[in-house]
Amino acid sequence: MELNRQFRFETFVVGAANRLAATAARTVAQTPGTAYNPLFIYSATGLGKTHLLMAIGQWAQHLEPGLAVEYLTLEEFVEAFHAAVAAGQSEAFRHRFLNVDLLLIDDVQFLTHRRELQAELLRLIGQLQAADKQIVLSSDRPPAEIEGLDERLVSGFAGGLIVDIGPPDFETRLAILRQRASERGAEFAPGVLEAAAAFEAVNVRELLGLLNRLVAFQAVSDGPLTPDTAAALLGGGEPAGGGAPAPASAAAAEAKDEFTDFLSDVASVLSRQVEEWRRRVAEAVMRWEGEGYRTSRLEALLAEEAPVAPEGAIRAFERDVERLRQLEAEMSVLEPAGAGDAVFRDPDRVAEAEALVERARAGLSPPPGPSALWTFAQYLAGEANRVALTAAHAAAQHPGERYNPLTVIGPPGVGKTHLLHALGNALAEAPGAVVACLSAQDWLDELVQAIGQDRVERWRARYRRVTALLLDDVHLLAGKERSQEELFHLFNHLTAGRRQLGFTATGPLKEIGLDHRLVSRLEGGLVVELGPPDRELRRGLIARLLASRGGEPDAQLVDYLAARPADSVRALSGLVQRVVSAAEAQGVEPSAALARELLEGIRVPPRRSRPSLRTSGLVVSPVGGVKSREKLVWHWPDPADRLVEDLS
């Protein structure tokens, strides 16, 4: 996985709770393989383990640009291993890591009871340590507390340095808030960030969630937030290397005035240059052959007397190898069996490899997208939803950057689903966008079906390629461990690629039964609440519902219905439908008088139409024509008039 450029030592705020870990991380980055090997960092979720791992990798590469660094989560390590075994490429998998100078593995707590993977990791760590290569690992618990972990691994980790990160203290929380606010260009009145730092956030993600709330509410407020307003808001209340030698110069030759010496110097330089490029090419051939790649292109250079730009040819070969690695990794997700194709081992067949992966991509059905009926244009704004709507617009304009993830909570029927689909439709307008927008239940059903058909890898690939993932009613995943684990890994994958995520839930995140790791990640974005529609919003919704029947809605009726309590948009729609249905049954237009009689329990007297001219057994219609009285009775508008009198 590519290192996140935002996760550097410069952006890691050091405090009392993380100073030892940060110091050890810097030491390892400056002298990889010589101190604290392996380095094992553990902490509760959201306290900066991943940040430190990526900072180590980036600082080490900055100090030594040629250093081979690889970061991956344990889940990615597991997937790559299984794909290699399925493709019969186990040795190639092992060679892949033997040439890494700095290996960073995140979330090793998932080694629990995976004996085969533990043995593989133990072998790999031993080989890297023997070659003085650095290993850094992270976990949400110390090695001794990882259930079912091989004692040899526990002992091996203890042979390096095991260090933890604790929750940030007040000063560290304040420093983090100030730094992140500055990065976002957000300015607050004196004391506001101090009020936020006073809340004992259990991790940095939760702390950044508080900052997101401050930014979001200040964006829709008439003036800057005050410390008291911020405290009320956050407390739950509503706020009012050296190159080859240079050729000998003609000037130097003239200075010596000996033409033979000049030719000798030139010949010597050329000889050294030839030896240098041949050595470089030979080293490249040995390296890439050892990793299982075809090197005929490089071998052809050695057959030439004086190839044109050999260094450029080597770099082009390395770029093609890197591209093949990317394609092979993608194929291992799309079709694990296809990842063993020989095309991924030949840098002269990159185009074929791309075509092979493209065919695999085309075989994936697109994920469910947002409903075209629910857009921002159809979403009415009011005080009850203004913050959530503003945040959704910001997420649509800056996907993956502002409020990621965005989580909307509130009771059923207040417009969460509409807002989520509106965000999805806005995101789908971007070129090349692939937006997944569906209920958590549908997402779960897809996973169950994929497990039953042994197609989990393809199911994962279907969602890993999306540019945005929006899950409605995420609380439905409570108690479902496998689905939450899949969402956890998908969440990490998408956020690493700066892709937008959005969720809805019916209650506070800590009360809906989700795993704490997921809750921590959701709280690291922005969590906003949608309440019952206020009177302004009810008025707009009622007017729109009545206008959809055609014609101008009765203003008095709109005022009367808007004044009645309604705890959701759904309840409001039902109220309007009752009045409209009653009006249609009586053949009249909906009115405030009719609504008052209907909703306050007063029965509307039946409306009699003008009597028709009667004849024996027949009814003559006022508009002409003769109809049977027995048939006509069933067309009377009021059901109370449909009674046929008993003549006996």
C-alpha cells in the first residue's frame, strides 16, 4: 500500500503519552535494522499507530532515497499469501519481502489462531533480521494478549522493543486541535479549542470528530462560536550516490599540451564508464531473476558494445516491473487464480497484463448506486437539517477530504436516506466515479451470498474499486462480526485512497452495538444528527406534497397542517395523504376546514349532489344518457351513501 503523505513525523503531535513511541520510531527511521528490531507499537484504536508506521517509512526514504519500504496491513499480507498459494507462487511471495529493507505491518492482532500465517511471519521476520532489515509492527494490544499467538513470535517481539501509546492529555489534545484547525484554515475565537480539548476524548479520531463538529456548526452559524457555545455543542446540548567521472576536457589536454595523454585520459574514462554500466545491468539482471521476472530485455543490453542510455533502460524496466506488481495485486483480488499467469512475470508484456486485468474488471458487476429520485434539489432545508445538509454539500465538493466519513444519525423517517442518496448522486457526477449507495442489510445479504458461492474475493473487489461507499442503516450490522470485520478492512482501504464514505444510523454510535474499532473510525469524521422537522421545514414539505397533485395548495391548509406535531417526514406525508384521500372521497378540494374536521374527530356530513330526473327504474343523467340506478349507486363518492335499502 502507498504511504499516506499526510502521516509524517512533522504532523505527529508528541505528548507525554506517546513520546517514547515517537522517539523509538524516529530512531528506527534514522538507522533501520540496527536498533529496536523488531519495533512493536501497540495502543487502543485511533491513537496514532498507523501514523507512526507510515512516518517511519517516509522519513527513512527521505534519508536514504533508494531504501525499499513496504507498508501493508495484516489483512493484505494474508490476502497476498493466500493468492500466491492458490496460484502456486509461494516462493515468489517470499522473494517479494526478502528485498524489502523496511517492512511495516499494521494490525497484527488479526494473527489470532492463524497458525499457518504465524509460521510464515515468524520465518519472514527471522530472514529479515538475519539480513539486518528492519521490521515494525503495530497492534491494538501487546503481543502477550493476542489470543492464540505462537510463543516464538511473542518472544521474538520481546527481543526488540515493545512500546505503547496512551490517550492524549489535555495539552496534547489542545496541540492536536490547533494543528489540525490550522491545516484546515479554520479560525475560532479564543477559548473555543480549549473548551473542546477539555473533553477527554479517548482517541485522536474522536478528538478530530469534535473539531469537525465545531467547523461544521460554525459554517452555518451567523457568527463565530464562543467557548460556552462550543462546550454546550460538544456536550450534547444544542447551541443557540556519485555518478561516473566526467570526461577529460580539451582544456586539460591543451594545458598539458600532450595529445597522447589526452587520448589516454579519454580512453580510461570510457573504460570505467563501460565497466560501470555493465555492472549495473548485471546487478539488475540478478536481482529481477531472483524475484522471478524475465530479464531478456536487460540481457540484450549486455550483448551490445555501447547501448544508448543503459541507465534509462534499467529505470524503464523497473517501472514496468512495478506496474506488473500493481496489476498482479489487483488480479489477486479480482481473480486469485489468474494472478499466477506468466504474463505478470514478463516486463515486456505489460500491455497484455493490463488487458487481462481489464477483462477481470469488466466481469465485476457494478455495486448498487444512489436512487435518481433523491437529490439535493429535492431536499428541503430547515433549521433541523441545516448542519447535516451543509456538511453533505461540503463532502460532495471535496470528496475524501472534508468530513470523511460523514455519519448522519436520527430516528426513522427524518430524511437520512434521502440525504445519503443525494450525496451519492452528487458524487456520481464526477468523471469515472463509481458510487456504491445501499442499505447495510443489502450489503450484508450480498456478503452472505458471496460466502455461500465461495466468491468473497470478487465481492471484495467489487467494493474496493468504488470511489465512494454510502451505507444506510449501518446499525443493522450490530452483532454480525464477519460483516463488521469486512467493513473495517474496506473502510481502511477506501480511506487510504481518500475515497468518500457515508453512513446513517438510528442512534448514537456508541449505543448501536457496533465494534469499537468501527465506532472509532466513524467518530473520526463528522457525526451530525437529524431531528424531527421544524415548523418551517414542515410547511415546505406540506406545500410540496400538495402541489404535486397539481394546482396551488390552499395556504390555510398548509398553515394548519404545519402547526400540527409530526416527528418525522414520513408521519407528515401520512397526514397529508389522509386529508387528500378524504377530499377525493367527497369530491371536494382539500381545505383547512376539511382537515380540521377530519383530524379533530368531527365527521364530515355527506355531500348530496343535485337529484337527477327520475323515471321508472332508470336514472337520467344531467349530462344526458340513461344509466341503471343499480350500477350508478356504486359510483357515488361517499361510501355512506352506498347502502341499498332493504325493501322487505
